[in-house]
Amino acid sequence: MAADQGLKAALHRRAGFATLLLTGADRTDYLHRMLTQDVKGIAAGEAGYACLLTAKGRILGDLLLWNVGDHLLVETDAAAQPAVQPVLERYVIMDDVQIEDVSPLGVRYVLVGPDAERVLTRAGFDVPADRCFIEVEAGGAPGRILRFDRRGLQSFEIAVAPAAAAQLEERLGLTADSVAFAACCVHHGVPRFGPELSEDVLLNEAGLEEAIAWGKGCYPGQEPVVMARHRGRPPRLLVKLSLDDGALVTPGTEVLSEGQVVGHVTSTAPGDGCPAVALAYVKFALAEAGRRFELATGGTATAEDAAPAEPTA
């Protein structure tokens, strides 16, 4: 919560994230062949968002890639690491690539919300350009700030030394609040690993347009992803629902249309001067703004929007 209640921003301290350090002359080419993103296009001082998929196009993990110049950092949810790291290691054969688990690598905060940039500048930090990171001083130790906006949500990743964590929160004027962070993500339709993303989810279903470089070469799982785009549609899509009576529902609640189960809720968030909302996977044919649904627990919900099933450009 912000100390200044006029500021709308939330600070989240990541408790469960894993960091892999990649070195070697072939590290960029190798990751480019393995991931959905154009890794070659991420310059030093920039970051990118990508997914590692199964051969069937399902999500093993969503990844944040930092190009630090002489090495790459790959970050993912700790729950995804047991699947992600072995797959990345398995296909290193003749490549000059070394992969090392360096978790935990300092303390990671995520600052989100419509006033996130103002919180940073008020605290005396410079603001990097989107998808870029800068070196900063925090609590007498070196740190990094990355701007990585997603779906209209201002978002900054802040990496600091463990001893500097308390000083950073004081400097920002914020206390870490994971509930407020999750609510920001739900209100902006940003999927998270666990609630919305897992090996049970096809990349196309989650609408992770920002994780895909459609013009790049092959990667594991590319064929089903491209086929779902060009020759059909995914079975379901992630949608944001406005809960008509304002009452929160629990994840797993069934979503119905004309009495038939057509999906389920993955996350919910209370309103803040606006209706309570939820994210849900529903059948593709019904995933359109303005459609009304019933909820198995009672009440109704209206689809505000759906994740894109294919590129918008």
C-alpha cells in the first residue's frame, strides 16, 4: 500500500522465483532456438518476455530474460524451474553454453500500478525506457531497475541486495503487499504462473502475444502454436470478467452459459472504485466482450475483454 493514499501503486516482494545464469559464446543462439521470443533481438541492457513450451505447445514456464552483456539471466517462477531447467540443459549438445542455477539472486521487488512511475521518480530514481534496465544505487549497494509494462499496466522489476530491502521500501514509501499486486494483475488481465499459466495451458489460450515472435525460426512447440493461429482456434481463451453483483468468487468456480459449464475462474480481485473482477478460461466461441455468464456459486458476470488469440498487427 502506498504511504501517500493518493498514489495508486502496489509493491510486491517476489518470494518464489528462480534465476538461471547462461554463459558461453552460443548462449544467445541457443536460447533463440529454444524459446518463443526473438532472443537475438534483445540487446545488452534490455529484457524480453518468452515462454518455454512442450512439444504440444503447452507452457512449461514463462520467462523474463535479462541481457547483461557478457551473460544472460533467465528468471521464472520457482514452481516452473523443475521443468524449465532440465529441458534447457537437455538440448545443449555441441553448443558452447553453460547453465547455472544462481537462485536466489538478491531480492526482487515488482512495482506496479498507474502511479508506479511517479513513485519511482518521487523516490529519486531514474526511470528506464520500456523493456530496458538501468544500474542504480539502493541502500548503499548496487541494484537494477527494469521497466516492463504489460497490457497497459506500468510495471518495474527492482533488484536489490538483501540488506537494502527495508531501505528500498522506506525510500519508495511503500510496504510490500502481494494481495494488492495480484489485484493489479487481475484488473489488467495479466496472467500469472500458477493461477493462469501451467503445463495444462496452451500458449494460444493464454493469449501471450507479448511472448511470441511470429517471424522467427523453429522452437519446441512452434507447430501447434502456429497451427492454432492459422488453421483453427484454441479450445478456450483467457477472459476478464466483471462480477455483476460485486461479490468475489473463489478460483475454480465454474462459469456457465445457458446452464452449461463453459469454463472456470482462475483469479479474482476486489474493486477499487470499480466492479470486482475475475480472470477465467472460457470456450473460445464465447470469449467476447459483453457476453453474460452465470457463475456456479450464484450471480452473473460480464466479459470485459479476452486475451488476443492471434497477433493484432
